[in-house]
Amino acid sequence: MCSLSSATIGSLDSSNIPVSELESLQDLYIAAQGQYWAWGQQPGIPWNFTADANPCADNWQGVTCTVEIAGEDRHIAELSFPDYNLHGTIPASIGNWAYLHTLFLPNNFLYGSIPGTPWIALQNMTTINLN
């Protein structure tokens, strides 16, 4: 797995998500032990944090993005990982997903709490399932 930085992601085309959202996906991957997730339960590919990573264009499993509009970034709109064997915590950087409306993570092994500040940024959130 490759570490992300503004320098490596800056060359991505405009249809990608903002760097902060991509870094937050990597934070979730690390915090919830992504190397042990039960990949293959949904269409798409396992997450790959290379320099040209593009979760929307590459159809990453469990990730749904906003509709592409010419010249604008896409955004994380939905994360869905039921029964994926996530172990750990949800990182505070979840607040970087301002366009997130659905967080569906039931039947995993998540624990702890998320500080209140990230939730304030998630004004589009309509569905949360962390059972």
C-alpha cells in the first residue's frame, strides 16, 4: 500500500474525489484493518491506494460517488460494507466526506466513538447503520 500525499494525487484528472476525501478513505482502511476485510461481496475492486487511485472511476467496492459534472470533483456519497469484517474504529476524518449521505456498516466489529466535530460536517447524512 502506498502512502498518499498532495504531490502524488495532484496529477489526477478532475473527475476524482478531493485529496482530503481520498486520504479519509485511507484512514478508514487503516483504522478498520482493511487488509483483512472480506472483499468480493459486492461488485467492484478492492481499495488500492496507489498514486493514480480513483475510487469513482475504478469502481471501488462499497464506495458510491456523486454524479460526475464536467470540470468538478466527484465526492463520496455512500459507503456500504455490511459483513465486511471491519475491525477497529471510524476515524475522525470522516468529517471530510461532506457529501456523504449513507454510511452502512452493519455486522462488523467497530468500536469506540467519533468526536462530535466530524458529525457537524456531515450535513447531507440521511442514513447511518453501524449495528
